[in-house]
Amino acid sequence: MNAPSIRRAGLAGALVLIAGIGFLAGRASADQPHMVAALEHLKAARTELEAAEVDKGGHRVKALAAVKEAIEHVQKGIEFDRHH
């Protein structure tokens, strides 16, 4: 194979990969819009809690742990629904 053929094959492979990822992401939001929205909000909350000042009497740390656990549960719920 010459160099242009290798580049075209690599580009085609990358496009297939991107299309597959896009399909899966689109499927997740199409079939479970509320769960996906909740997941996005929880991730935003996690980011805000991580950026908040540390001294909150331990409540920021507990809230952060609860949000991280909620993210895990929402992700598991999405996956469960996809397989059942």
C-alpha cells in the first residue's frame, strides 16, 4: 500500500469510529432523555462542588460523595435499561 492509500484507510477508520460513538451517544439521549439530562446535571453539580471552597463543616465533602454515588446509579440505570 502506498502512503495516500494508508491515509485514506486511516481516515475511513476514524470516520467509522466517530460515527459509531455518535450513534451510541445519540441512542442514549434518544431512548432515555430524562436519565441523560439528570446525568449531565449531576456531572455539573460535581464540578461545582469540586470548585467550591473547602471549609463547609464537612458538608461539601458529603455532598460530593452523594453526587458521585448518584452519577454511578444513573449510569447503571441507563445501562440496565439498554439491556432489558
